[in-house]
Amino acid sequence: MSEAQHHPGSGDEFEESYDSPDQVLAALHSHHQVVNTAEVAKLRLAVRWAVMHPVESITHGAATVEGTEGELAIAGPGAPLVAEFCVADLALALGMSTDAGRTYLGDALELRYRLPKLWAVVTTGRVPVWRARKIAHATKSLCPEAAAYVDTHLAHQAHRCSFAQIDRAVADALRLFDPAEADKRRREAADARHFDIDTNQVSFDGTVHVDADLDLADALDLNDAITTGAAQLGRLGCDESLDVRRSLAAGALARRDLTLDLQTDQDTDRPAPPVRKRELMIYLHLSDRAVDGAVAGVENTRSAISVEQVKDWCAGTNTRVTIRPVIDLNDNLHTDAYRPTDAQREQAVLTNATCVYPHCSRPSRSADLDHVTEPQRGCPTDSANLAPLCRGHHRYKTHGGWTVERTGPTTFTWTSRYGYSYDWDTRHTRHTL
């Protein structure tokens, strides 16, 4: 296709409506202003929403029932508390998860009630909302006097202050008004030791990145252990490079292989601690087509890896492979009890990997298994009536006035107490007009 040809509906028609650079810039300025005005309006409406849902609005008749609605302190001391369940409606109206909506509402209250100078310049459009929220997020843990200090020192320059300036202003406020907290944060900042294994980013070859800052003595001991393990692997016939052998030794060290299977005649004869077996759970899903053996999935990270990597894991000297019965995800399992069976829970987890509330990404394996429609006494519990809900959203459904209808194996329609409906599936959430 030549450059002169266009795909219909690709946006080219919109681009061609501007014939000069001046027109494009003028349109950009106009749209930018519209966006800023809309962001301020959203911030104001969030505060108004919180005012409409004070703690006094909670139904006191149900206050003694465990798990019912509570009060939330989502901004710093002195800002009003809000009724817990109001966050859900606000979050979905903004297209956010519940956690993100709670943070947004807290930032709005922090600005309105604890940072009045900054609120004034934000609502008049002189400071972008995102920058003001950055400051508000940093002041939520401050006492009222310290927050007022930050407000005074940053409001007039908030449109251009850097993140480092925000941090310095908060640190100065702490030293002046809460020296004990300032000293605590100083000690925490000085101790930057950590050991992070990024299991959320798994490569196709099944590798992950490890990042660490260790105490010198600990680092030297760990280096000695890995160096020794890499040398042992070499003596046992491993012909991989030194870097690869060091990475293998780290995994072997975690499973205590270095004190058992990998010992050689040249190693010390110390008593061996118990071996920690590698647990490997593999779910194989068969389609109508023949399995080509190309790609496998990692459930806890929702990433794809090569099947060859899975074979390597299974072939490890210290791996215990468990084979469980195949579960048909389309089968409607029954039990006469109210409590779902283990097979029903496993089926629900494999069908929906996360909580089925809109925008929630909490893993279903750690969630509650909810009866979508409460069964009549004595009626069986069917798989078709079960879905994973994290504890917070389970409470919203039970006590917060939300209702849900299952429209398919992985599709649900949620309706709030205000009548707004949201269609959820494994790919997206859509507001139903």
C-alpha cells in the first residue's frame, strides 16, 4: 500500500482536517485546556462525593455485624472520614480500580482540607492536577502543622517544583514539627538493603531479574557460597559458562542441593540440613488441535514461557512433580453442601485468574469463592454459580448494595446501588449505558 493510501477509520480523516502547523498547535492548546478543565472538575466532584458520604451516612443498624461498612481515613489528620463503600462507585465512574479510586479520593480530600493554598491554585488551573496530587500524596502522613508548612512553601511554586523539592519540603516539615518521625525516616532511608526477585517479569526463556543491596558481610558469604556451588557444578561435569553455573548454584542453594546431591569428594563432610523440594504445578490445557508444544503459561505471573523451559524444570534432580486429575472447565460440578468442593474451587480459579469485580487484578487463588446468586436452603452448589471475589469486593457485594449477574463463564454484569451497570470480562470493563 502506498503512502498516499489510507485505511478507513484509522484517524487519517481527523489529521487531514488540519491544513497547517498553526492549526495543529491551536488545536493542541485547545484540547489541552479542555483536559485540564475536566481534571479540575473531576477533583471537585470527588470532594463533593466524599462530603455526601460522611461516616454518619453508614447504616448504624448493621454496624454491629462483622464485615459491614466501616469508616475510612484516606487523607491526613484533620481531613474528614468517609463511608467505606462509597469508594467503589467513584472508582468505577473514573475507570479506576478500587485501590486507585481510594487513593484519588484521598488526594482530593488532602488538597481540599489540609493544603488550602495548593487547592486554590489547582482549582484555578494554575497547577496541573497530577502535580498537586503528587504533593498531596507526600503529605498524608504529616501532622496538620507540618502539612500547612509544606502548603505554604510549595503552593506558589507548585507548577514548576521538582519531585526532589517536594521531598525536601516534607523532610524540612518533619524536622520542624515531628522530629521523632524525621529521625525514624532517616534511619529507614539509610538502610537501603533489599533483595528483590522480579517474578512479575518472566522472560520467554523462563528467567527473571534479581536486584539486591546487601550488608557487606552477608554479600561476601553469599558470594562464597555461590562461587563454591559453581565450582562444584563444574567438577560434577556441568559444561555451562561460569555465569550460568553461578545462576544455577543460586537456585541449588535455595533448595539446599549444595549440601546433598552436589557434594563431591573435595567438599567438607558436614551434616546436611533437610532438602527443600521444588514444587512444580503444571496445568495443561488441550484444544481440539494437536498440541504443538510451543508455549506454556505461568499462573502466578500470567506470562508465557517456552515448553522446553518447563521440561528443564521437570528434569531437575530435586523436583517433585505432582499430577492432578484433569478438570473440565466447562463441566458444571455439583455438591449438596453449601461449601464448594476443592475441585469446584480449582475449576473457578482456572476459569477466572483474578477477582471478577471490575478493574480488580487480585489473584483468584487467594480470593473468596462467592455464590453469585445465594442458593436456597437445601439446594446444591453448582460451579456455574461460583466466582472468585477478593475479600474487599466480596464485602461490597454482601453489604454494599452491589448486585452481580453472571452472563457467561468469564463475563459478569455488576450493578451499583445507584443503578449504574458495568460489564466485566477477562479483558476489559465496560460501562453499560
